Amino acid sequence: MSIAVVGLGYVGLPLACKFADNGEYVFGIDVNEEKVNTINKGILPFGEDEPGLIELFERVIKSGRLKATDDFSVCREVDAIFICTQTPIDEITKEPIYDALKNAVLNVGKNIKPGILVVVESTVAPYTMEKMVKPILEEASGLKVGKDLQLVHCPERIAPGVTLLHIETMHRVVGGNTKEGIERAIQYYRKIVKGDLDPTDWLTAEVVKTVENAERDLKIAFANEIAMACEAIGIDYSQVRKFVNKAPLRDLVFPGPGVGGHCIPKDPYLFIYALKGKFKPKLLLTARKVNEKMPEHVVELVKKALKKNKIQMKDAIVTILGYAYKENTDDTRNTPAEEVRKLLEKKVKEVRVHDPHVNTKFVEKDLIKCIQDADCLVLVTAHNEYKELSPEILTQHLRHKIIVDTRNFLPEMEGFTQICLGVGK
Ligand code: SAJ
């Protein structure tokens, strides 16, 4: 059997590898020619930190079971197609940007034969399958969804850092508009997924995915709000969280410098977008605003820490530790560190950024060079590497022993000004 996976990103490439490793011949389709060539040379284009991915990738490339191409005509030769293109939102309007998805669906539609199964893994706003994907597919192919071809929505549920584990273990909703389509999709996923494969309809599947991330965003916003309240009244949120979570059915999460990643910051907006004219949610928007304001709060903590040491912001050299949005990954999508960096650059003398996992032009790899003569460290991402930051090293290289810790990650250090998010003093 052969399949095609469209969109070889953080979701599509691991999915293509898992299918290739489990009996399928896979055409990985991507519009980025450079990425296609890199993959066919046996070089993993990203995600070296993903446990197991590089070994899996090299195995399936070597076996010839995964081939990358930018040619959609391969869709004529396969039995099933999985679309995993990104679905970002517009920074200003917060509405979905479906260009990549539309392009994928259109090109798939132009190159399919009757009997094909098309699965959309991309996260989409509710109603998108019915109102956008289906009509484009039918128009481009001249086929009828549910009759000549089957269309399913099985939203991805992976987290960077545990991608392969999540593909194997996460329960999935399989939304379709025919029993046949759902059953055929479940047959494919059963080859790589040990979790539940729960049949449902398109709309429910779309709502499940956007709501599960809206719920997480809400919980993080709640943690952030209570953490700022704890700062204001002079207690330690981490103690509050520890004791509250001893109560049944309680599950306070951790405060942070903001919410990054490819899904949590945007999926609530996808859900809100679909409700337009039907229902106006208040909580979800408020949660988004709380989380989007956290970088400003981090800068306030920097100002407070410097002021405690009679240092003017305009005279300070500040080093940001961690640029990835998630610890021990190289993923910088929607990272709050970028907002912290931009805000600080307007206020302090010099901003430096360190991250051992991220290869971006302004991100420094040499930690000592990055902290040398700095007046304040701001820990934004709790990479394991920062556990090695001893008081001795810091005392030797910092100009002032000041730390703003947005993850409550570093141990207390004698003689340092340490301000932790959520800890009032
Ligand atoms: N964050 C906090 N406090 C927390 C947890 C997270 O501030 O207690 C921040 C993180 O620092 C990060 C952002 O929120 O900036 C998102 O973190 P996340 O742990 O939710 O990780 P993601 O973005 O990888 O979320 C994905 C989601 N999976 C999919 O959309 C398929 C999410 O639904 C999962 O719960 C999460 O992975 C996971 O780790 O399981």
C-alpha cells in the first residue's frame, strides 16, 4: 500500500516516517524544494532533539519507504493522503490563514482518482471541513465527497519534544461524514496508534481539537493570574499550587513568561472565529489577553530587580536565557522570548539572547560570553543546561548578581537578587 503525506513539518514528517516504518510506501509532499532535497539526501531538516526521530528517519529513508517530492501528481498513485499543513492565524485579526491548507487541498484535488481517502490532520476552525475543504476538493477533482472519495478530519495531537510517543499513544478523534471514510481512516491509524480512535463527525472533531487547547490556555492564564496575585500579596505561588493540588479534582498548572508554540496561542482564536455570529465567548478571549500580557510582566520584574540594585534600565545589559518556547527543544514558534526581547530592547542598554538548542542569527551559543558583565539574567526557558549555572560561575562573570526566573527553575543563591514569577517578597 502507498500513501502521501502533504506538509513535511513538525507533524507531517514524523507521521510520514511512522507510516513508512509500519508497512506503507510514503510520498512526502512539500512545496519547499530545499526541504525535499534535504530529506532525499537523508538529512533531517529539523527536530534533532526529538527522541527517536533521527534514527527512525534514517531507517525509512535508507529502506526507500519514504521519498520526498514537490510533485502532487504522485497523489494519483496512492490509496490515502494525509494533509498536515500549518494553519497559523493573522497577528492582527486573529483569523485563520488557510493559504497553505487551501493550496494543499487544491493540488490534492487536482491529482486524485475515485476511491481515494483524504485525511486532514491540520488543526482547523470548526466548520472548515464542511465549508472550505470539502468544496475545494470536490471542485478541483470533480468527485463527490462521501461517494467518490472519503474525507476525514483527524486532528494531530503531538507535542514537540515527545512527538513520536504522542503519535503512538495519544487517543485520537476520527471525524468523518460517512461510516466508510471513518473506518478506512481508522484502519490506517491502527497501524501506528495504540490509543483510542474515536469515531465522530467533522464538526465535533474540529471542536474537540480547538477546545482541548483553549482549555489548556485557560488553565495557564489562571495560573498566571494567581501567580501575579501572589506576587502582589507577598506569598509563593508554587506553595499555593502544591497545597491546592492536594485537594481532589484540583490541577493548578505553572505560570510562565507567556504561551508559545504552534497550537495553544492560536487554537482558542480558531474556536472563537467559528462562533462568530452564533456565540461570543468571554473567558477564552480574557485568557488569551492575560497570557499575551505576560512578557510585559516579565519586563516589569526586570525593572523591579534592577531598581532594587539602584540600576537604571537604560544602563543595564540583560541576558535572556532560553529562546525556544518549550524546554529542551529547538522550537521557537510564537515564543514569548521574542516579545520579552523586543520589549527589553526598547528599555535597556543591551539585550543578549542565549539558547543551546536554537540556531537563529541573534541567539548566542556561548553561555559564558553571553553572561559576561551582564547586569541581569532573565530565565525564560527551563532548558536542562541552565541547571549547571553555579553561583561561582555567575559571580565570576556577571557584573551584577541579579536573576529574574520566570520558571522558578534555578536554586536560591546566597547574595543574589532573585525575583521569581509568582513569588512575592
Ligand atoms: N506553559 C505554561 N505553563 C504550563 C504549561 C505550559 O506557561 O503549566 C507554556 C509553555 O511554556 C509554552 C506554552 O505554554 O510556552 C505551551 O506549552 P504546552 O506544554 O501546552 O506545549 P505545546 O505547545 O507543545 O502543546 C502541545 C499541545 N498539543 C497539541 O496541540 C496537539 C497541547 O494540547 C498538549 O497538552 C501539549 O502539547 C502537551 O505537552 O501534551
